[in-house]
Amino acid sequence: MKEQSLLHIILIDLVIINVVTFFMYGIDKWKAKKSKWRIRETALLGLAVLGGSIGAWLGMKVWHHKTMHKKFRFGVPAIIIIQLSLIGYLLYK
């Protein structure tokens, strides 16, 4: 029972961080268009590393944001692959 509760909490946390990350990319795109104070690239990539990699990738695709920057174009998919590999390892070890 404890493992199911922990898994449930982890899944909720992952959904929340991915939704937040997705909208952070959208907000940063809006700020870029309006010449406003921007969200740091390290913050955007940090959210991806903390579990929001799918939200980051979707944000890049939907908002067409950071798609020309190599560290995002290659970094976010690399983070996704690493995270999925880690999840696979932990589930099937």
C-alpha cells in the first residue's frame, strides 16, 4: 500500500512540474515577443532536469520557443532519454 501511495504522489508531482514547465516556456516566448524581462535559460533547462522534460519538449513544439538553440534542441531530448532510461532501469531492475 505504501508503494502505491508513493507512486501516486510521484505521478502527481510529475504532471504538475510538466504543466508548469510547459507554461513557463510559453510565458518566456510571450516575454520575448514583448521585449520583457526573460526567464533564465538555466531555469528552463533546470525544470526539464527536475522532471519537466516532456513539458519542456511540448513547450518548445507548441510555442516554437528555443528550437534554434542547440542546448535546447539537443539537450531537452537528451534529458528525456536519460530520464526514461532511469525510469526503465528502476522499474525493471
